[in-house]
Amino acid sequence: MEPILEVDDLRVYYKSIWGDYKSVDGVSVKAYRNEVLSIAGESGCGKSTLVEGILRLVKPPGYIPTGKVIFEGIDILRVPEEELRRIRWSKLAYVPQGAMNSLNPVIKVEEQMVDAIIDHSGMDKEKAKEVALAMLKEVGLPVEVANMYPHQLSGGMKQRVIIATAIALKPNLVIADEPTTALDVVVQRGILQLLRMLKENYHMTVIMVSHDMAAHAQIADRIAIMYAGKIVEVGLINQVFKEPLHPYTKGLISAIPAIGKKYVKGIPGLAPSPLNWPSGCRFHPRCQHATELCVKVEPSIREVERERFVACHLYG
């Protein structure tokens, strides 16, 4: 498989009077062409910060001390800003967390979409309008939505507008950060099906970031589990759900509620602070399998079988 995105030893830190918050602390992961890659983990584990690092959207006091983000052969972290601007939207699109609230409340949908399309493509207004209407239809919205204000739309409709805008220029990679947050379960399913459609109809690569393991199970091809600023497990979605390797992954899956499931088992303890990560394996204070080795030595992530990676001393 050909990778479209390769993240190598990416670190994103935030300066504070107490020291650096090491929100992303040495992440390496690949996304392949024409796949849905999920990034999962508890709130606060660094998922959204990872996305901001990949897109070079980290603002002060945040900074990126090390790392590479290779997108289609180009290191996003080192290209000039002007070139990066050309790449965004046309080749690399982003649906931010809380995207439905990013629409301007006093401007109609069509005008907002057209402005974004023109700004990133240079096409004329009539062509941009044609593209905007076609994209609204593609994401399952009637053309009448184009002439409406954001407050006239439901949460799910606003989310579809944002996705329609993001894919208007047919990018090769779409990164969606918590795209189903604050939506009811029926609308959530529709958004997930829409993201899956981007892969199947347009052969786009989709990276979906979410704390919702059940959502990942519905659309992902592969999943990367993130904990305390690091990737701790990567594998095919069916493999990981059927036979999770890392104790943290096992905890996430056991915490998924299901019909007929009498008890939902949570993960004991709390996620650590990025200001002071635990020594050794960062999960050891919450892990029932922790040994002295886990406390002292940080496990490296290793390939235990083809395209199956885990960072745990239980696996060598």
C-alpha cells in the first residue's frame, strides 16, 4: 500500500510557567491512499493537537520541536506558507472540531462556500457557485440550503455544509476532528456514512479523530490508538476490535455500551497530565499487568505481525 501521509516522530509542546506541556510526544503513523484511518483515545490524550501539528496549525504558545509530516512527498512542516496555502483545501482538507459552529451566522451558506472555493482555487464566481451547489447535493442536502442562513439549519445539516465545503476541490486527504460531536445518534450515523462515501466515491483518504470507539467501528479500515501523547497500537479495525493487544485498547473496547451488556467496565484511574508524564510506560499507573519493567522502561512501538503495531512490554 502507498502512504499518502507519513508522520515521523512528531512532537507538539505548549510553553507554560510550569514547563512544557508535551501534548504530542513522538508520534509516528502512516495513512494510506483510499482508506479510512481512525485515531482514537480518551479526551486529553493529544488527538486534536496531533491534527493541528499535521496541518501546521499550532499557534503560540504551542510549538513543534521535532518531527516530519510528509504529505505526497512534501514536508508540511517545512514548506513556505504560500505553498502550504495552495495545498490546503485543494489537496488536504480539514473539518475542525465543532465545525458546525464555524459558519458565519450572518452570511448565507452559498456565499460562504463560494468565497472559500474561490479563495483556494481561483475559479470564477459562476463556476464556484456551480461547484458549491453540486457539493451540497452530493452530501445529501437540497439546493434550497444554499440560500439559507446557518441558524436555519440543524446541527447535522451544518456539519454536512462544512464537509461539502471541505471536499469541494476534491482533495486527496480529508481530516475530520470529532465530526459527530453534539449530534444525535441518527444524525451521527448519516455523517459517518458520508465520510465513508468520500473514500468509496472519490477515492479520498479520510482520517477521523474521535473518542467514540463505536463510531470508529462503523467506518474505519485501520485504527490508531493514542494515549498520553503517543500511539500505543495500530491495526486493521476488525483485528483491533476482535483481539486488542494493548491493555489500554482493551479498556476502551470493554467500555463500549451495547444492548444486552449488563455491565460497562471503565478504565480505572485518570489520564496523566502532559506536564508530567509517568516514567516508563505511561499507562502503567492504570494497568493491571504492570511490572517493574513497565515502570522503568518506556516500550517502543513495534510490528508484532504484518501491519499490526503495539507499544507494550507484554509483546517482547
